[in-house]
Amino acid sequence: MSNYNFPPGPEGEGKLGCLPEMRANPMEFLEKVALEYGGIARVNMGSYYSYLVSEPKLIKEVLVDNYDKYKKNTRYKQVRMVIGEGMLLSEGDIWKHQRSHAQPKFTAKSLDKQVDWITSLASDFLDSWDANVKSGKPVELEYQFNLLTQLLAGVWVMGDGFKPRAQEIFGIYNQIRMNWPEMTDIRASMLKPKNIKREINFRKALVRLNKCVYSLLEEYPSIINEDIGFLKHLLPRENVEQSIKSQKRSLRDQLLTLFVTAFETTATSLCWTMYVIDKYPDVQKRIYEEVSRVIGEDTPTAETLNKLNYTEKVIKESLRLYSSVHSFSRVALEDHEIGGYRVPKDMTVIISSYVTHRLPQYWDNPYKFDPSRFDKDRMVGRSRFSYIPFAAGHRNCIGSYMALMQSKLVVALIAQRYTLSLSEGHKVEKHAATTMRPKFGMKMDVRSAAA
Ligand code: HEM
């Protein structure tokens, strides 16, 4: 190795190192580290060190050039308890098989064919906001978008069998979220003692979730013929019942992985998009004009959605400043070198889109909301690795087209019907949980767009 040094970085204080600061405000803390120590930094987390890699060319070294020297960070055993060995967490041949088998269902061509039923469900859902227009009661946007994206993801993944279970699964998932056992590491638990009651509730919710998915699987052979869900793609044409019985656990993991990865990310990202559309009246005006010109009062189709160029740039810019997946990490499988620094085996490497999307060397005036950054001529010469809301490399987000398509659809359906504005006095703050969500939700007043 040319240089056997560790990269520079903060040590923090005492036994806990930087952990208290990291826990209190992870994104702001990591941004500060990148600005102070550069594109690769080593952070003392108390009982271990982690690297933060923020410079685009080094992100490429981790995710592409040295991809085989890393595995996904699977230390979060709770995530594994919920979604198991699906495509997000599996490794090696199992992952390869799951990803290549799923890929054809995630292409633009395949997803564009699904637009009609997705539009119909989303349209019916959004019509229910008419009641808010009449009563003047605000909508809680984060809650509403989670309901909507769960319905869309649930039907897309599990098929029609999801619909009668939608409410139950929504309730169970909320129970899981509210009781997420946060602390896994001994030092970290010194900051906050383990909450046994939360853990019991979390496990109870998991039992209910499994029961619900297994009952859907048992019923499935009776509806498979007419079904549209991804589940059908996972099963053979013959001996369906036998396959379900023998692969019950694996099917559960694959379905829940796709369901969970699809809905919360899209819901959170949609919340931030509606937030910026309200915040910047010129952006709102251009979106409403575009929707009116391209779609008018017609039902959106794959073809018209693909023509919403400005709307897409707004969604992309909102994913830059408010990436719902604010960071992800990898664990080194062997000693190697990144950017001339030593990466020892077992080192956790954090990549944060929140941080990289704000680096002033790569983004002019980084805090400014400016959709024209995604104009073709302004994208020339920009590193592909400076914009990573969907990660990059072989384990990038397989659902990025679906996320953009659904986001454009929901924005267009809202623009045809309503205008949303943040309720007076409602505080908006970013909170880095599993996704970067609005800490106090997003309460918005709804008016009819025609008013
Ligand atoms: C705005 C919405 C979304 C964002 C920001 C997002 C972001 C990401 C990111 C950053 C990763 C990489 C995580 C890592 O490496 O640890 C990822 C992986 C993944 N995403 Fe998404 N995602 C979104 C929507 C979706 C949708 C709609 C689906 C559809 C099912 C989906 C399915 C997946 C899957 C299966 C993986 C794992 C891929 C693999 O490891 O091979 N995502 N996503």
C-alpha cells in the first residue's frame, strides 16, 4: 500500500468520542466533518471508528472500483428482523439471483404498463381530500402519503390480496416504527437505557406482520391468474401451492423488502416535494402550467408523465436537498486503500447523500433550491457520483424509475385538483430517522385548484 495512514478526523471527547454529537444531529454533524476534514474522514464513535466518504471520486472508489471489497452493513439486526433476506440485505449468489430475476419488472417499459391502475388507485385516494377542502381541516401530508404509497407498493408487490389487508398492515407498520429498538451497541446504550416495553411491542408487531403476510400467501393460489403483483413473478406457473409452502420464509422476506423499501422513501420524498412547491411560488406556477399544458384535465398516462420535464427537475432537486435516504453504509471485507488511505477489514464506511449533495466544490450555492441544476447543459461535466439519492454502483436503488414515476403522478394529480399550503404556525424541521422525514409531520391546508 502506498500510504498506510488513517484519514484525519474528529476524536470527540471521552469514552463516547463523537457518538453524542452524531446521535443528536447526525446529518449536520457529518456535514461539518466533511467540510473540516475533506473527502474521506475517520470518526471516533466510542467503541469503534467509522469512515465518512463524501467526495464523488472516492464514492466511486467505494461503490464501483472496489465494490467486491464491501458488503452491505447488516449490523442493524432489527431491520433484518423485519425484512429478512430480501434484495436489500442479501449478499452473494442469493442477492445476484434476486436482483437479476427482479430486474425486468423494474424497467421503464414494464413499469409504464402499470401506470393505469396506479393512477386509478392514486386518483381515488386523492379525491378523499375534497372533504378537507369543504371542511377546511388540514391534511397531515406525511401520514396521507404513507397511506397512499403503502397502498401502491402493497398492491404492486403483493397483488390484490393486499387491498383487504391494507389498513391492518398500515397499523402494524406504525406499531413497528413507534417501537423501533434504537440502541444496538453497548456504548450507545449508555446514552439511553434499553426500553424493554418498546422491544416487546416491536416483537409483537412482527408476529402480527408475519401472520398477515403468511395468510396472504396461503390465499394466493386462488387469485394468481388475474393478479398483477410482483408475487406472481416470484412463483412458477405450476405447483404454486407447493412452492408457496416450501419457500414461505423466502417469499415473505422478498415481498416485505420490496414493500418497505418502496413506500416510506417515496412518501417522505413526496412530502418534501410538496413542501418546496408551496415554499417557492414561481416553482408552483411552472409546475401547474406544465401539468395543465401536458395533461390538462385528462387522466395522466405513461406518455404524458414522461413529458413532465420541469416537474421531474423539481423532484430531483428536492431529492438533492431532502434525500429521503440520507445515508447508507458498507463494511469492508478486507484491508484495502481508498483515496490513498488505509481501510481496514470490518471498517464501516458511511456515504451520505445529505453531505455530498451540499458540498460547495460540486454544487454552486448548495443551499439554494434551484431545479435548473438539472437542465441538460448544466449537468455537463458534473460527476455522476455527486448526486446519489438512489446510491450508485451494482447495489443502487432498483426502484428509482418507479419512485420518479409515482412522484410525478402524485404531483400531477394534486396539481389537477388542489393547491396545498403549509398550515400557519406549523414548524418544519428535518429529522434523520430511517428516512429523513419532517420531524413534526407536514400539516397542509388544501384548497381546490380551481378556486
Ligand atoms: C424516493 C424514493 C427512493 C429513494 C430515495 C431510494 C433510495 C435508495 C438507496 C439510497 C438505496 C441504496 C441503499 C444501500 O445501498 O444501502 C436503495 C436501495 C434499494 N431500493 Fe430504493 N429508494 C427509493 C424508492 C424505491 C422504490 C419505489 C423501490 C421499489 C421497490 C425501491 C427498492 C429498493 C431496493 C430493493 C433496494 C436494494 C437494492 C440492492 O441492494 O440490490 N426503492 N434505495
